[in-house]
Amino acid sequence: MSLRAGIVVTGTEVLTGRVVDRNGPWLSERLTELGVEHAYTLVVADRPDDVRGALRFFADQGCELVLTSGGLGPTEDDLTAQVVADFQGRPMALDAPLEERIWRILENVRVRWPNIDEEALRASNRKQAMVPEGATVLEPIGTAPGLIVPPPEGIAGPTVVVLPGPPRELQPMWRDAAATPELQAALGTATDYELRMLRLFGIPESEIAETLRAARDGGIDIDSLEITTCLRRGEVEVVTRYEPAQAEVYAAFEQAVRDRHADTLFSDDGSVVDDQVADALLAAGETIATAESCTGGMVAARLTDRPGSSAYVRGGIVAYDNAVKTDVAGVDASLIAQHGAVSEEVAAALAAGAISGLGADVGVGVTGIAGPGGGTEEKPVGLVWFAVTHRDGRSVTRSVTIPGGRADVRDRSTTVALHLVRRLLLGTSGIPGR
Amino acid sequence: MSLRAGIVVTGTEVLTGRVVDRNGPWLSERLTELGVEHAYTLVVADRPDDVRGALRFFADQGCELVLTSGGLGPTEDDLTAQVVADFQGRPMALDAPLEERIWRILENVRVRWPNIDEEALRASNRKQAMVPEGATVLEPIGTAPGLIVPPPEGIAGPTVVVLPGPPRELQPMWRDAAATPELQAALGTATDYELRMLRLFGIPESEIAETLRAARDGGIDIDSLEITTCLRRGEVEVVTRYEPAQAEVYAAFEQAVRDRHADTLFSDDGSVVDDQVADALLAAGETIATAESCTGGMVAARLTDRPGSSAYVRGGIVAYDNAVKTDVAGVDASLIAQHGAVSEEVAAALAAGAISGLGADVGVGVTGIAGPGGGTEEKPVGLVWFAVTHRDGRSVTRSVTIPGGRADVRDRSTTVALHLVRRLLLGTSGIPGR
């Protein structure tokens, strides 16, 4: 029987989508690494009754561990610590030394905003230094301390780990929390799971459904594995979680996927196409540059997402206006006149322009109709032409018609572009060398 | 007493963060528009027991309405329809005409992938055409139909609206669902709320906490409003929800914020800085171009995010490598040698290069150290220099040291850049003309 945990993400701004939650997913991965079963993430408004209802739900579900994120800030709607203290029956008291430690941290704020209201800052400070009786304090990374709050004395129930909302505070603080004797004791009973991921590009999800059926019909006990598939940015991901005793069943299942999808399976080791492109460029000692129209810089932004990308990214041109295509990216105006800005010829000229204009080995050209306007019968919204060219003359061009809205077309285009770069560099669509 | 609703987002891929949920936030906004109280979004793995537990939770919370997203696909882990049918005590049966309608939709898939396994497709098709007894079918946008499933005959409980996971299917289908007599009847009892948003840039959140305290001390009954504040990409958002009877209280509160924060309040009408920059450029009939280093194209990508941005965005240069800064963006190499690539002088030269190289009226230059490497004592990771220059000679330059990791530095930089563009164009930091 594995340890079960729940995550409570507080904040009306998250519930209503003004802020995208990064903590639930991040904590979920950490729990999985520790062998803890994570069943739910509950996003809840900043209302005491609702936060209390969330804690009650996880207690009723038999969770031994609840992690909360958010609601530790200085404003009045930040009420997580108080609600957790009440729920665990542990009154709050001021921790004076903690108050002083927070005050020292706030010196930076006072230096940065010299005209700040010092009394206001003091009041915020004091609020953040209130600690439930018997709780373990996790030292602040920003200004808010975290808490490990045990269930009421002598009563069974979840231990609640209270963490701040900003990911750069939550992440190091969770690592501190996981290292405490209090949590180590709670985690002692967790089971280890294996987690594997296969990624495929260029097939519909129904083909994977059929592979699952075929594997079962072929005698592979796939029901002893926990397999989930999903379509993400145009890639199909097959994630399997299993107990170590099922390793042979998993191996047989993975082989079945490999046999049926050799040409579209591109990752079996957790790597994403971004990793593979970066590694291939680094291995070859080559550089890349972009000349993009409809994606408006998103391909360059994605290529430079990774630390160290300056070793292989020269830069790019965002050739949004046709005059920029001709004057900066070096596209012959007659190509645009003859074939239109969204065409194989212009994509290829953009890729060539990226190479010559920015001095790169590999050039990426993207031109398309992101919509909602600008589509015609012949060239509908969603049509995007790609060209990836190497200085040595190799080249791949491709057009795709991407369904969905403007954001979908732009985002999916970055994925297609990266896969074409991968194909040009590795000369294959599937996993090389198998 | 207002109608309460809950949202269940299914999918292990969402729970574990491989996919970012866009449906919970979107549906939350729709519920708020309809005056429905949305208390929770529950993200749940693709496990029948856990999905059942989610439905039970919302029923126990007294929700009259539950919306689910996801789990309607063709693979075996897509089990939402079956679990909801069981929960509502309504056996599933094949809807043969629906099966045929889905089959016709699948013709596109068969054309696109001519070698597809037709039997597999038929089986997926049939699974998606199973409908619980007494449920209302919502016509497929993709291939999966949605469902409105009432509680068991004669028993109180939530109506469950089952929607597909892909946002471009879910969104139109929700509009269809909301127009059905079944949902109209359920929504009849909802209260109308007002929702207002104030946005500020360039102050810490503790200042807003103090404003709330001051407003209360000044006799404004802010406890009759539901105010939430949050820090988002460097902006402070103050969102207030209130019943129409509290309109005067809200007006007094808003005035208090306006009085204390005239210089940093930049939006009181829901507009984001992106809207304001776009409107200002359109109103002036001017164009913009970028020359970015550390943000790698993200500022250009953000400017071109909006439909119709081709009217004012010329394009950009991603000057990642120093040679691109000099050769393409026209930065004098001696400036880099003398001041370093991350400097006020180089930011200004990039902005000037964007104007002259791309023929724009306004140029944006960004250069910084996104990290994790490359920082020095004098120029730490997170230091970013910005310049926004107008062809007529006006210019704003600014440096910021942004805390957090590489992604934070890059993302926050796009916000700072947009605010500087806004300031240059509108000549003010706060809301103009008040």
C-alpha cells in the first residue's frame, strides 16, 4: 500500500487562470520521484471555507501528506497558514526570532524602494512570522517561511506542508522540507515506481490506441502497467508507471511500440526534441539561425530557452513585414510576387537568408498564415511552410496545415520546425541507431 | 444563495505537468460571467477511482453543476464518460446515428493518413459514440461528442457536463452546452457578480496590503468585497468581485487605490500592457521593431501574439551572438569592447539598429544575462538593459536586475520592455488623462 498525497494550490488568480500554476506539476514530479502516489491537485480560491474544504477532502481520501502552495504573502487574502493551523487544531503564536530574520531579509526591499511605508512592511513581516504550535519552520527563501504542520496531537490525519506560491521560493523550500526528519519519517513507507516515457511525432493518437489493443491481444499483460497517452503540441507521449516487478512486461510493451512505430518514435529516454537538436548541434560543432514570419520569433526563443544555447545559436530575423523579408532576410522580391509570402520558395529563401545573413551552418525558414485573418481557399489559415537548410546543401522543406487558433498555429509550428531540424541533423525520423 | 460549480480536469499528463491546463481557467471565467460561484478546480489522474472521488467531492460540497474536461479520446485511459455514467446511475448504450456522424468526421483522418488501420479507427469511433441513458449529446467539434448527464432519476445531485480536453474543441462545445435548455434551467438561479481588475507595475505587493489596511481604517467596508491581489510577471493585479449592491463601496475602494498609486496604476479596464501598446501604435499609425539578445525573440513573439499585429510590427533581429549584434543589428563593435554587450550603450545601439535596419518608428533593444552562467560581480545574472527609442529622438533606457531562474529573467524582461514602450508612447507611467 503506497503513501498517498494531495496538493492544494491556493489562489483565486490561479483558479481563474490569471496565473498558470507551475507548482502542482513540479511537486507532482517530486512526489513521484519519492514513490508517493499523487492522486489529485486541488486548485482553490482564497476563501477560508474553501481552503478548509480542500484539507478536509484530502483527509477523507486517506492522504497521509498534503502539500499546499501559496497564500503566505503579506496581503489579507493570504490565509493558508491560519487555515492549516485551525484545521490541525494548533493555535498560532508569534515566533520573534523568525520575525527578526524576516526583517533582515526585507532590508533589500527597503533599499530598493526607499520611500516605502515602513510600518506597513513591519505589519506584513509580523504576519509572516506567526507559527502554529508544534509546527516545523522552513526558513524563508523569499520573505515567507514555510511550515510542516502535524495532525492534532493523538489524532490520525495528514501532515500538511505549507509552501509559498512563487516557484523560485517553493522549489528550494520543498527540498529543505523533504530533508527534515519530520518528512523523512512520513515518507518511509513509500513504494518505488518506475516511470518511462516514449515520444512519437507525426501520427494520430488512435494509432497508439490500436497498438495497446494489439499488445494485449498478443499476450502482453499491459493491464499490470499504468499507461497514459496524450497528444501534446503535436507529439504523442506514452507514459508508463509500473512497479519494479513488472519490468519485463514493460520491456515487451516498449518493444511492441518500437516495432509498430519505428519511423515516428523519436525519444525513449525522456529527451525532448529540443534536447536532441541541441545535442546534435553541439556534437557537430555547428550553429543555427532562423528567419521567421508567422512565428514572430518563437522558434528563436525556443532555441535560446536552454542554458548554454549561445554555443550554437547565432540569432534570427523576425521577418514579419514583407519588406523585412527582402531587405534584411535577403528574400528575392520576385519570389514573393510570384509564389506569395507563404510558399515553399520563400521558406527556402528565408532559411538560406538566415545562413548567409547570420553566418550559421543551419538555417530555419518559417512562413505561414497564423490567422484569424489572411486565409484564402488555396492558402487557408493554418498553412505553414517550413524549410531547414544546411550550408552544405542538404535541405528539408515541408508544409503543414495546423488546426486551431492563432496561438495553436504559432506554437505547433515551433514543434514542426524543431522536428525538421532534428531530421536534417540526424538524417532519420525515428530514434537513430536502433 | 448563488449556484456553486466545480471543474474536474482529468488527465495524468495535466496532473504531472506535461500538459498545462488551459480549460480550468477558461471555464472558470465562463462560470463567473454567468454568475456561478466557482470554488474549486480538481485535477485528477486517469484512474476511475480517482475520477469517481472527484465527482463525489463536488456532490458533497453541494455543487449543482460539475464540468469535466478530458478523457473522451480514443485510448483506453479515456474513461470519463463511463465513470460519469456510473456515478449518475445511467447505463451506457451505443448511439448508432452518432456513431455514423463521427465516422464521417473521421474521413479527414483517413485522407490524411491513408495507411491507417481502419479497424482501429472503427473501434475508437464506436467507443466515442457510447451515451449514458437520459444524457444530452453535444455534437463533436473534433471527434468526441460531449454530454450533459443529469443526476439519477429522483435523486438530488449535480448535473455533470462532460467536455473534451482539447481547448479548441472544449470552448465552442461549452457555448453549445450553455445554450441548451437543460443547462439554462440549471443556471436560472445564478447571481450576477461584478468583476473589476486594477493592474499596477513597479511596486511591491506589500504596498497594496497597506492600501487595503488604510482603506479599511478610512471607513471603507472592504470586507463586503472579495478582493484578491497577486503578483504576476512583475505586475500587481488587484481583482475585486462584488454583488451589484456593493458598487459604491467598490468605487470608494478603487479611488483609494488610485489616490495612493497614481504613478504605477496602468490599467483599470481589464486591458493588459500588450493591448495598450498595440492601441497606441495603431492610434499613432506607427511601427515597431526589436533587436533582442537575452530574450532571444520573446519580445517580438509577444508583440506578434495578437491578431492584426502585422499592421504595426515590422519584425526583429535576434542578436544572440555578438557578431550578429554588429553585423546585422548595426551595433558598433567598439561599444561592445568598451562597455560590454550588456550595457546601456549597447541596448541603445540595438534599439537604434532596429529602427534603421527594419525601417520602424519605434525600436526596442534588450540585452542581459539570463543565466545560469555568465554573471560577474559587477554584472550579475538577471541584469538586463533596455532601451526604447523613437525615430524622432525620444528614448527611455533602464536596467533591471530580475531575480529567479533563466525562464523568469527572460519572461519578466518581456514585461519590462512592453512597459517601457508604453511609457515612451504615452509619456506617462500611470493611466493617462486622469
